Amino acid sequence: MLLPHKHTAEGTTIFTVMSGLAQQHNAINLSQGFPDFAIDERLSQSLHEAALKGFNQYAPMPGLPQLRQAIVADFKKRYGLHIDADTELTITPGATYAIYTAFTTILEPGDEVIVLEPAYDSYIPNIETNGAKAITISLQAPGFTVDWERVEQAINLRTKAIIVNTPHNPTGAIWSKEDWDMLASLVKDTNIIILSDEVYEQLVYDGRQHYSVLQHEELRHRSFVLYSFGKVFHNTGWKIGYCIAPPAFTTAFRRIHQFLCFSVNTPAQYALAQYLSLPDLPAVADMMQQKRDYFLELLSQTPFTIHRPAAGSYFQTASYAHISHMPDTEFAQWLTREHGVATIPISAFYRHKKDDKLVRFCFAKKEETIVQAIERLAKLNVMV
Ligand SMILES: Cc1ncc(COP(=O)(O)O)c(C=O)c1O
């Protein structure tokens, strides 16, 4: 029996491959974007309490009301934004699902979506599975800035959407208000929809501010914005996220969502609602910035070089150009096998596997994990 190929991505994702290789070679895993430290005990306790208190049946389709209210209060506090819990917010099983559902809500065969590369690996398969075409535009190294002229040239009558990710995986770059202004000027007289993947919104460093598309007057009404609790509360395995979008978009999103998963894990939603309402949540950006700084300080003892410290996210890209001529995927596999440290090659984030001799390190790790990884990386030699 021949089954259809719904998208062009080959094989297993690089994250699964590298984590598998890390396990096989007992390597320190700085590849996949997940923390290796414990979550706040109060969050675990809330989950326990949820099950004991009987929050064990289906939650309402848009999400548990108390979680939606807690998110609304959080956005009011952190951004001064008003979100309507009933008409603009839907709880989802993670952000990857929310991105897929948003694409499925809007795409029809023949549509085009602009994707800025390097990009999170689910975007293009999601677009293609919906019969649409991904138009890729490379961000400009070394700062990974947007080439606006190319974006303007790519826009045509078939352009249904553009997907933006800030803070950015894998480069750690963030969008400024000026970036959003540029995009606003290009989409002004079009029906182009924006998908804004803001899963790392709370992980922004050095006193910078995350600028959300929701804060942009001209863009908010045409945007789906996707979030993940996993990245904020260090519980990526819970797979709970949410989508904020204007009422008409939310209605359409739920028309798809109710037949994809219908209802999201109830005890986890209850626990997150309780936790989010606490007055003294830990300062997650400060904690992660310390990890970034510690990682960078130690990385300077190795032959890896960086263009600039990550402005946000869990990730630091680094060049191994002084260490090896190998293509990046080969280098990452070699590094895992021979030196016991797993990373992600940046070419994996490009459809055509553009290779700039860069790898991505995840620094959302315990201090001892970082120390052990660097001890191994410090043994690498500069090429002569
Ligand atoms: C840019 C980006 N979007 C979405 C996700 C996925 O979030 P979730 O685990 O909630 O599906 C990730 C996870 O690595 C990510 O890096």
C-alpha cells in the first residue's frame, strides 16, 4: 500500500536523532531545548492536588476557565494588555500543536507562507501538510537580521501568512518594535496573516524587553500568537500552551481544535492556573541569564567562537570554524561520539541545509551539566 507523503521533511527530526545519539554515547545533552533541573515544588504540588481534588475529567474545549483567567491577569500585569478569556484565548497541548492548528485554520492548497530561516523545524512540514507552499528567506548572518527587501519581493497575491519567531530558536535573536513596524508597512494593504511564535517571550536578557505582536496596534488584529508554558516553567514534558488571536480568528481556530484534540489535560491546566496566580513567581529571565552568562564565560575557554551573546531564548549559537572543516551535521555527530557533548547543527533549521559551521547549544541546564560539558569541549584543539 502506498501512503502519501504529506510534506517534504525526511526521516526523524534532528532533535530526536541527536538526543538518541547522546544517550547511546552517554554524552552530555546540550542539544534538545529542555531544562535538566527540577520545576518549582509548588507547581508539582498543584498537579498532585488537582488529581486529588477531582480535576480528572475533560476540561471545556477552549481551556479551563481558571487557567484562561490567570493568563489574562498575567498579560494585564506584564504587558498592560487586555485579552478576552472567552473570545481570544484557547489552551492547547503545547505550542507546536497550536502552530499546526493555526496553519490548518487558515491555509488552503496553493497558498504561500513566508518562513524566515533558520526556523523551528515544524513550520515547513505543517505548511506542506496543509497543501500550501513555504517560501523561505534566510536571515542575514552573522546577526540573523531580516532582509526586508527580500520579504517585500516574496509577497504576492498567494501569500497567506508569514511566521515570525521572537525570541528566536536557534539564534537567540529578538525582534524590536522597528522590525514589527517594517512588517506592518509591508502587509498594510494585504490580507496577510501573521503567526507569531513567542514561546520564549519571558526569556529575554540584559535588560531588553520582549516586544509582542500583540502590542503592535496595526498587527494585532491579523495575528495568531502562540505560547508554551513548558519554556517558562521548565516543564516541557507537560506540553501545555495557548493561542491568543482576535475573536474571528479564535472562532475559526476552535473549529479545527475541537476536532483535533477537543480538550487539553485537565490536572495540568488546574496546576498551571494555581501556580500562575501566585504573587511570588521566580524571576525566570534572571535565572536563565545567569545560566547564559556562566555558559559563555566557560565557553571562552574552548575554541568555539560566538558572534554575540543570545539576546533571548534557551540557546547560544557558536562557530566551530576554528576547530574543523567538517559539515555541521557531521561535526555535531562527531562531537557527540568522540567528545561526549551533543549539540544541534544549525543547517537542520534550513530546508536546504545551509551550512555556516554553526552549532546550537542549549544552556537551560544545571551548573554542573554546563561545567562537565565545557570540561570536555575545552579539550578540543584549534586547527593548525
Ligand atoms: C520556537 C519554538 N516554537 C515552539 C516550540 C514548541 O513548544 P511546545 O513544546 O509547547 O510544543 C519550541 C520548542 O522547542 C520552539 O523552540
